[in-house]
Amino acid sequence: MENLKILAPVRSKFMMEEMIEAGANEIYFGVSTPLFQQLSFDNKFQTVADYPAHFSDWEEIDDIIALAKANNLRVIFMANTPYIPTGFEKDYQKHVYRALEKGVDAITISSIQSCHLLNSLEKNIQIISGSQLAPVNKYGAELLKESGVKRITLSQSMTLEEIYELRDLEMELMITGNFGTGSMAGNCRLWESPNNLEIGEGIRTLYRVLSPLNTHSNQQHFLDSATDCSLCNLEDLVSAGVTAIKFLGREAPNPVTLAMVVNMFNEWREMGISGLTIDQKMKITEQEQLMWVMKWVPRFCEKCRCTYKPTAITKTYI
């Protein structure tokens, strides 16, 4: 458990300080580019619900990396667009190369195309594969290893038994600690939507449903089959070979709340190192975390949204 790394998102110095305080071991970020009005080279809109998801100024990165190094944090740069048009391949390489010159430790990608483009650069690049490249079996993981990937992000739809099969590949295995994209890794948008003329809403979006009886039902998680909590099986995941947990939310409206989630996982990691049982962990968390009683248990525990465990949710995918 002491080798389990916590990877947290940042988009500002304030957010960075919150994640350091919460116990993060690694941080990740993206930088916007003037080539696009709203898109980016990292599969993230530049703003999400009017909140920024990137740094807009490369000069800010110097302070962020310096702060990370001062706190012994590893720095990961997001360049995980799933597809790069031919005309933008050189721009993509320049974008990543600039981050490497700034001193980032690793690059997250989400396509084999990106692997080939980065492997052609002169620098020795540590490559991490994002959730859109999540392998569904050991053969997919072997392909990523042959492509130069050092760490892979696992799909939420995998089982512990399937993760165990990857242990002998000598690759770092990473899971998402909160709010993945459902049973199908990476498929986070509906391409046709009456709510958005340009691109569909996410599969985890809250929808308004109108029934044939003309009744309305608001705030429905339509098509939301994701599992979100892995607190109770952190030890099992580590035994299966998982070495890192990534938290989503560069565009989080409230970085303080996200830091609370990161801190909760950090505390469970520390309690696991001390040898506490799950019941003991829950009792301590109930006494110390208001969020646990008010939000976490009703949303995750009572609805069996347990990641990598055999629940009704994990049994629904093919």
C-alpha cells in the first residue's frame, strides 16, 4: 500500500496547493493551444460548464513544476487526444516537446498514433496510456507495452481476476478513483443530442425524461452504468498489481471539494498501511468525514457502485 501513488488534477496554483495538502504524490495538467477555439490536444474542452480545464499560459507551468519538485511530486502532461489530423501532427509534437522542455516527467496519450509520433522524438519519453486506450485483456496490454507505454489506465469494467492477469507484464497499472466514463471506457459522449447542436452530452449527464404518459422526471442519470468507488478494495487492487490511482476533475467547479475526495483516498491508503480492517476504516471515516455520511454512503455504498467488484452494474457489460 505504501507504493500506491495518488495522481491529482490541477489547473491553477491554488488547486495545486489543495492537492498537495490532500496527499497527492503526482499531479497532471494540460495546456490550451491557440490553434483551436475550444478543443485541445488532450481530449478536453478548454472550458467545461464555463470552468477552465487547462493552463492557458506556458509561463505558469514553470511555477507549477517548481512547486511539484519542491514537494517531491511527479508531473504528468496530458496529450491524450484520441485522434490527430495529419495537418496537426507536427503541432502536436511541438506541443508535447515544449512540455518536456519545461521538465514534465511523463506524457499521457490516448492513441497508438500518438505513441508513434512521440517515439520519433529524440527525448526519452515516459508514456502513460489514458482510459480511451484501456485494454480489455492482457493482449491489449502487451500491444501497449510494445508501443512504448510504461503505465496503462485500466477500464472500470475489468474485474480483479482480469487485472491479476496483467501482473507479469512489468507495467504500471492505474485505475480511476472517481467518476469514470461508464462500462465502456472512453465513450463519454453521445454524438447526437437535442441539447447540444455541436456535440452530444456525456453518458453521465443528468437528463430530463418525458414519459408516454406526459409526466416529467428530472435529474436522471440516463445511461450511467459506471462504478465509482474503490475504497473497500484498495488492498485487493494493490495485490493485483495496481500502482496508481488517478482522480478526474481538472474542470471541477470546486477544487476544495475534489481535494476532500483525494484526501479520503489518501487516508484509506494510510489506514491500510496500518493494517486496519474495512469496518475499522468505515467507523473512523464516519466519525471524521461529514461528506462520508451525507454523500458518499448514499451515493456509492447503498447503490453498490463498487469498482472492480461483482455487482449488478459490472455484470451488465459485454
